[in-house]
Amino acid sequence: MYAYLRGTLEEVHQNKIVVDVNGFGFEVNIPISILDRLPAIGEYIKVYTYFNVREDSQELYGFLEREEKAIFEKLITVSGIGPKGALSILSKLSPSQIALAIVMNDIKTLSQAPGVGKKTAQRIILELKEKMDQEFLMDQRPTPAKEETDTLNEAVYALMALGYQSHEAQYALRQIENKDQDLSTLIRLALKALDKSKR
């Protein structure tokens, strides 16, 4: 319902902010990890939002980056993980860390988040991987070396874990001139390319 809010930052709490939009104050739940990236009170802010409706409450969840919202929306599709649980995970781990953990079956990293045990981490990996489109694996290009191809495939997996389609991920990676870089750098550059393409 609400894709984003643009307004003035009025209040900051440990896990909530209040954004004034034309005289209306919106209370938004946020991951603790974005506190140090918030503007000063009274300054302009744009928050990408997810509107959660239950029988007993209606709540907004907000993020400063699209990829944070995208991985949040992925996490809440996992059985047993609600909005507050997903927010808790994002308070501990960045979207890239979460995506890489899913791609690499890294249960230990996911288990660092509060409330996420081994079984929950395994469920996150299993359920999110099942939703990924694997058609790109059929696209075998002879040009890159095998090691580079493997890294690019892992980067595509990570971007898809963040909510992007296979073709979007591959497009973003094609925009990177030097593809002979480590996985985290490729993901970061691809996210920048995707952000530019949506402006």
C-alpha cells in the first residue's frame, strides 16, 4: 500500500522513527542497523516502507535502501518469521550478508541474528533458495574462465535472494566493467547499477 514515505524526520527511537509527511506523523519500525545512517532530526528523509496489517494492529516497517526492503519481504515469506523477526535479522546482518549466507548455505552467519537458531537458519536457506529462478545456470558462456563464471553465478544467486529477477541480476552484472573481483564487491557494484536503473 505504501511504497515509500518522503518527509521530515521528527523523532528517533531505538527501533522506531516518526516521519512528518505534510502534517501527518507516521510511526515507522526500523532495523537498529540504520540508526547511524539517519539524517538529523528536522531534515528530509525518504523511507521505503512495508505496510503490515493484522487483526489487532497496522504497522509500517521502513528502510533507507531498496535492497533492505527487498530482503525483508523475502524473509517474511519464510514460515515462522514475521515482520519483527525479519527486522531483528536486518538489525544484525546487512542485506548482502544475508544474501551471501543463503547462497553459501552459511547457517552460522544467519544464526548470529537474535532469535534465529540453527533450525530457523536452515529453513531460511531452504525456503528462499526454492523460490529462486535457476534458468541462468543454463546460460553457459565460453568467454569467462570457470572461476569467474562461478563467482558471477553466485552473485546472481545473491541478488535474487534480495528479490531481484534473474534477468535484472544479469543485466546489473553486465554493467560492471571489471568482473574479476571478489563476490561481495560484485554484489555491491551490481546493487548500485540496479539503483541507478530505477531512478
